[in-house]
Amino acid sequence: MVDLRQQYSKIEKEINNAVLNVLDSSHYINGKEVQDFATNLAKYLDVKYVIPCANGTDALQIALMALGLEPGDEVITPSFTFIATTEVIALLRLKPVFVEVDPKTFCINPDELLKLITPKTKAIVPVHLYGQTAPMDEIMAIAKKHNLFVIEDNAQAIGADYISADGKKRKAGTIGNVGTTSFFPSKNLGAYGDGGAIFTNDDLLFEKIRMVANHGQSKRYYHDIVGCNSRLDTLQAAILNIKLQHLDEYILARQTVANFYDRAFENNSKISIPFRSSSSTHVFHQYTLLLNEVENPEKYRNELIDFLAQNGIPAMIYYPVPGHKQKMFEQFNSSFKEMPTTDWLTQRVFSLPIHTEMDTDQLNFITSKVLAFLIK
Ligand SMILES: *Cc1c(COP(=O)(O)O)cnc(C)c1O
């Protein structure tokens, strides 16, 4: 699905230098590169604070811990997302309340969100799935009205612009109270190991998040609140400092691939190409197609994926089991509502390879094989 080796070879000298500098300094933890990266990313995102941490799941957990919620408080989030988003809610003894997504954008449907708000609702976690932002104007208006926190799970959309109704552009992850991201190697801004970050414009939340991520420490060996230990190591920060300089170019490369796929598939009645929202740019963490009405979509999709695999083409389902059907949430089952849109999408989505190093030959090969299967 990605080609990280070839991407590395293009920036090999810069990366090797940066890594050797860290080894030479031997400041493996909290070296200068970590603060530099936080500063550089804050500038890129145009956000006041960036707090680096160990991975994207920790970022979500720490953000939620910093809000001072009580056990049993309800957090509304999509069922149609990667498990990390919803898992941390249950881990903190909060209650995940699953909201339907819009079948076109794959992100939270604000009308459905409104229906789920109760006196126990304390926060909303929108996910900018596949690289396009959730409808933040609507989500923020609902949050304001009902006094709710908003934590944007921006693991898949770093660098995407949200365009408000008034034309104002802001980076995904900087609109809610807190934003979180992941630097897992295959993410759009990927490290060479694990990494994550939390963003906020709020002074008090910044202090709280920094403390939570560092054993609840206010000053050395004084621990005021229960926290955790979550750090981005210096080597990863050094690598990310270089890759951040290439992020816009990487996004453009992904968009070029997506445009190619769009042109190849736009007139095929069996599949729908990704919807492009007018309120967001799309950074195409995934290129996800939707099967239109075919008789048995899951069977048809499996046959398509097998056919592609026989031709050496990987294709993936993100995600085959939605949150409301995961065994880990059985304890909450009785309160889950039916989720027809999420179930419908889960049976029909599939993603094709997309990364920064794809060439026209590969794209021609992949699109010709997909089309060959669809006309059968
Ligand atoms: C990748 C991802 C995460 C978690 O990131 P890790 O760094 O793997 O912990 C969380 N949410 C979403 C939507 C993701 O895609």
C-alpha cells in the first residue's frame, strides 16, 4: 500500500545526517530536535502549541485525560473509524457513544450527532477520515451550544485545510479544543518508528496536556495529577523535522495519484470515486472507493480483492468491523443504536495503494486490473 523505501532514498542524505547528529549528541530523550519539531509543526499548522508524544493513540488518551472528565461521561465519536479513537474512551472509563457518518464524506453526520446529546455528553471526537475534514463549522456550533469539548482525531489528515463557510482556512486539527495526530510510518507525515502529537490553542489545556504526558509532573519530582509517560524520541523528531519540510510535496503527490484514479473510475457505474467536499482539501491518506449497488457487495468485494492480489496489487478494507460491532465494546452493547449507514459503508468500501512514489506505469496497471474485474 506504501513504498517507504523509495521515499527514504530520495531524502537519504538529509535523514542520515540528522540521525547521525542525534547519535553524536547522545540526547536520545528530549533532545533539542524534539522542541525544534514541536515549534516547526506549530508553525506549519498555525497553532499555538504542539506537544509531541509517543503515538497517535496516546495523543488521544492524553487529550481526553486533560479534560477532567468523570467516569461514565459520554463521548460521541464515529463507529466508522480506526479502533484507537474509540478504545481510549473506554480505557478511561468514559462511555463511547457512536454516531453515524455521512455516506459521502465518511465523517460525522451533524444531524445524527445532535440526536445523541444527553446531559452526560461531555465531548465529541470527530475523525478526519481518509484525509478529508469532518464538517467542523457544524460540529463546533453544536459543541458551543451544548458546552462540549471537541478533540479532532487528525491521524489521517495532517496538512488538510478546513474551509469555513466564511471562507476562512484553517489546518485540520486546530479548530477544536484539541487536535491529535499519529506519525506511524505509513501516515502522511510518517516517522521511522512510532510517534504522535497533540495540538491546542488553549493556554490552560496546553499546561495540563504537558503535565499528563509527563507523569502529571508540575516541577521535577512533584506529581500533581495522575498522568502517563509518553514521549517522542529525539531520533524520530530529527527524522520528522526533515519530513515535515516535504509534507506539502507529499500531499501533492498523493493528490496527483487520486486525480489519476478519479479519471480512470469516474464513469464506471459499479463504483463511486471519493467525494470531494467543498469545505475541505483532501490529503488522501487513503484512496477509498465505494461499491455501488451490486447483489452481494461483501462477496463481490472479496472477489475483487482476491483478483487484485493475484495480480500483485494490494487492496485493503478500512475498516472491516465498525466500533459498534467490536467485541471489546460488548459491555456497552445494550445502549448501541442500529447503525445502517455505517454497516452499509463497511460492506462496500475498499482502498487502493496510494503513496508518494507511485508512477504512471503502476497506476495504469492498477486501474486496468480494477476495470477489467468490474466489466466481468
Ligand atoms: C493511525 C490512527 C490512530 C492511532 O495512531 P497510532 O500512532 O498507531 O497509535 C488513531 N486514529 C486514527 C484515525 C488513525 O488512523
